[in-house]
Amino acid sequence: MFRKFSLVFSVSLVFLILNSFGQNSKTILNLMPYPEKIIVTEGKFRLDSNFTIGITGKPNARIYSYATGVLQRLDARTIILLKQGYLNASDSSKDASFLIHCDNPGKIELGMDESYSLVVTSDKIKLSSSTDIGALRGMETFLQLVASDAKGYYIPCVEITDKPRFAWRGLLIDVCRHFHTVDMLKRNIDGMAAVKMNVLHLHLSEDQGFRIESKTFPKLHLLGSNGLYYSQEQIKDIIAYAADRGIRVVPEFDMPGHSTSWFVGYPELASGKGPYKIETQFGVFVPTMDPTKKSTYKFLSSFIKEMAVLFPDEYFHIGGDENKGEEWDKNEDIQQFMKKNAIKNNDELQKYFNQNIMKILIRNNKKMMGWDEIFQPGLPKNVMIQSWRGLDNMVSSAKEGYQTILSNGYYIDLSQSASEHYLNDPLPDTVKLNEQQKKLILGGEATMWSELTTDETVDSRIWPRTAAIAERLWSSSSMKDVDNMFSRLDVVSLQLEELGLTHLKNREMMMRRLVGNDSIGVLKNFIDAVTPWKGYKRESKGIGYTTTTPLSRVVDIAVPDEPVARHFNLWVKMYLKSPNDSLKDLINGQLKTWKNNHDKMVVLISKVPSLKEIEKVSENLSALSATGLDCMKYIASKQKPEASWLAKQKTIVDDAKKLLAEVDIAIIPAIQQMLDSLK
Ligand code: ACM
């Protein structure tokens, strides 16, 4: 509770300060993704218990349960005790306070019409869309508009017309390196709908696990997993749940590499001799399907047929990444086959494999999709390429006439700041493509690879940063103001909690587990100032991860863009630009907390051995905060420090940058800026 309160407090404080600085003179509402067009007009629509929703037109039935959910979320937030408890097809009164009209039922497919208009006047709210899917998107905008003042809750009067910039706005969830439950998927589907995302990409097979029941080849899930997989009934349930929220589900079965788990039960599919065991380490491994045997395609033909029925989406992802073909090189029969068929190298052999898989997919009315590596000269044009290696690859694919989506720059497993993802545009102004080629760039996907996630921590790796990616893919390319994005993201982050997402609430539970009682304040003060190492450093320089390594350390509780540290950095930036007393007090107060925290941390660590790894980092944070406090004195007195003092502070900053406990101290940039201002 305390954390939530303090976050709300500091968020509103940031707004207040931004406003007082006149940086936010245009009215910016807390909407994310921001609508295409919005006019804020005079007045407020007041919410009370008589508020009702009415639905007219020809919507798909999913709209009634969605609208019922909207009523419940509204009532939970406002406690206005709505008289209308739920909606069904009889709720079509034009007198309803919130009137939704949809021309036609929407179909959950690529290119579905998600546009809507929302007009709020002081006595009526009207949401119109050509499909019910557009209405779902508009209802989320409505919920984000709910505001309050001394008189109660209201919706500001606005005229919004909105539609997505890109048709493919996805989130990949890797359920293989660590399994994620149906509950996790459902709450994240809700989160996706809240920020208008429309594709859940399930990465279902990997070296570390085969995560879906196959009735045709049961040894895939029974021997290829640790017992953690989705039954076909669960998959149907997830797909229906997603469809009810206007979200497609695209399955990925990675082949021919990343496929050890297939071979545990069916070693005859592999190019090596085996036997094979489920992989417990992370990285890129050599086991690869044998693309030269007819029996491989017979197997895959039956398997894909089974999965093609289960997953209704037109797109079917075959992975195709990171196969060097080491097992192919060592296999005499494969080498003979290549010679006989004039296949010159492993890339060509993989192309041969892809062409065979493509025939199977076409027979099953599916479009093939794969990672960059499937892009080979001569690849048929009706294939879609997901670019993970760079924007250049994506642009080349589009130039060659392939549909493509971007994931490079949206790897949310790498603990980068939301600002980096936000500024990563699938179609930047600088890209030289003609109009036809630009249309082939369909959007992008955030990728939640799960080497370092569990059900407990994964939401905090997805949210709130994925909302910034959702905005990049929905809203205008001209939305580039990072501070403004963060101020809205802070609000959205809190709203996402109402959907059951655990990105905020699990932190305190995880802190309590380490500390062993409910006094987590000292640990929390520390975690407020740190973020996990970025990139692949944790995998290469961390404690040595396998699929069973605990993910319950301080680094797993810490999050990218740690809000307290981020607000602190923002305060310092603003203070250095334009000093004032309220900012000075905030900065000094926070620095004193961090400086004094270390002594308490030493006492805590003497009782909690699992925290020993952060002792030196805590000491560095304290020293850095002392530097910050001294800087504030110099800045206030307009005195320049001695060169020797500056040299000593440089050592402190350098120490604070050392790689320890897999966390970085997130306030180093602010302290460095303070020091630079004194030179
Ligand atoms: C990938 O990250 N290997 C697609």
C-alpha cells in the first residue's frame, strides 16, 4: 500500500512541477496509446450511479461481456455504486448515458477495423465504430479518461477520432525457458487489450521445453517438458479469451533449430545421434531437425495439421532462427544428400527445409512467418518476416516485397528503458521506401523471452514498458516526448493493476520473502535506487543461470525505469535547468534517505544473509548520495568546488559503476549531471 501511495504522490508531484514550469501548456490527457485526433472541449460529463451503457447496431456478442467488465472496473475505481450491473443484447436503449454503436461484428484477423470515435459532452457519451473491436478500443480510452475533482468523478468533454498506425501490435511470450501459467497469459491479455495491442505470439517450443499437448505425438509434451504444458482445452480457452478482447493468437514452433525438446521423445527427427535431454542451460544449442529425411516432413505434416486446426489465425510462425547446422556438418547422410541435390551450404539446406514446410502450411491454409534467418533469395513472397536482428534487415525484406514486423529494439527481456523502446520506430522518417514498400511494414512485437522470468516476476518485465511500445505502434510517429510519455506511463501502470497484473504488487511480497517480516522499508529504499543489468550481461556475467536457478533476488525485484530513481533523475534535470526550493527539498530529502539507509542496511544484512551480495552496492549508493548532497550545497551557494574535491567524487562515481549483484545504481546519471554543472 505504501508503495502505491508514494507512487501516486510523486506522479502528481511531477505533473504539478511540469505544469508550473509551463512545459505542458497544451492539455495532455492521461491516454496511452495517445489517440490520432483529440479535441478537448469545455465541460465535464459527471458520473453517478445512474450511469448506463447502451449498445446498438450489429456487434459481435463479445461486446456485452467487455462492456460489463468496463462497468465493473469503473465502479471499482469510483465506488459510485452503479445500478446497471451487467449488459446483454437487451441493453440497447438510445437513452443510455454512454451509447455505443457498432455497424458490424468484427473478425479477429490481421487488418481488422479497430477505428472508433468517442464524443463526450456534458450530458452524453457516444462511441461509434464500424466493428465491435473498434468499440473495445474506444471503451479502454473511456476508462483512461475517468478523472476526479472535489465534486466527484467525471469524464472531460472531448472529441476523439482514433485508429492504429500499424495493424500488427504484438507481444511475444516465451513459455518455454520458463513456463507461464494460463492465469499469467490471461491477465497479460487483459493488459494488452487495455493498451490496444492485438497479437499474442506464443513461443511454444524450445530446447528447454515443448509446451503444448499434441494428441498425434504425445511424447512431444510428455517427454519434452517437465510436466508443464498447455492442454489443447487450455489453448482453446486462451484463444477464446484473447478473441473476446480483440486479440489474435499466433503460435510459434521453432524449427529446425531451438528444437531439443522435440527429440527427447522423437530422436528420429534429429540430425544427430542422441539421446537427447531437455536443455536446462540457456544459449544457442546444436540439436537440429534432419531436413533431408522424408519421415521428418511426414511427422511435421501431421503435427502442423493438428496445430493448424487448433490455432485459427492465418499466420503460423516456424521460428527458423540461430541454426548454424553443426549437426548437419557432422552427419554423413546429410552431407551426401546435399551433394546429390547440389545444395551448396547450410543456408541453402535450411531454405530447402523452409520450402517443404511452406508447402505443408499452404495445404493447411496458413501463411508462413519466421525470424530474419528465413529470408533467403528465392523465398516466396507470401512469407512474413519478423526482424530481430535490426531495422536494416526489415527494410531489406520490405524492399524485396515481403511483409515484415519489427522486434529488434523491442526486446523487453533486456531491461532497457521504456524510452529506448519508445523511440524505436518501425518506420522512421529516415527510411527510404516507396509507398508500396512502406505498406509491407505491418508493425512490431515486444518480445518477452523468459530465461530470467517466472510467473512471479514476468509482469514486471512486461509492464509498464510494453505500454510505451503499444503507443509507438498505435500512435503518430510524431509522439516523441519521452518525459511526457513517462508521466502518462506512470498513471497507466497503476491502472494496469486493476486487471490483476502483478508488476507492482509482487515487489513487496518478494521483499518480505527475503527480509522475513513486514518491515521492508530499508530494503525498499535501496531497491528504489537500482535497476537490473541491461542486455545479456546477467546471462554472461551473473550467478550462472539454469532453468531452476531461483529468480527471487534483489535484481529480480528491481525493475527497469525504477520509478523513484527515474523521478529523482527528472527532478535533478529540472532543478539544474531552473533551481527552485520545492525541487531542492525533494532532491535533498531523497538523497538523505539514501545516504542514511546504508547503516540500517548493514544491520539488516547481519540478519538476512541472502542480502549480503548488495552490501557493497548499498555502501556505494550511500557515498554517491553524500556526493549529491554536497553538490546541492555548491549549486545553492553558487560556489565552484576545488579540483581535488571533484577528483575524489569521480572515484566515488567510478566505484558506483562497478558490476555488482547484477544491479546498476540508477541515479548515477543525475549525480554525474550535478558534478558536471560544477565544473
Ligand atoms: C531470437 O531472438 N533468436 C529470435
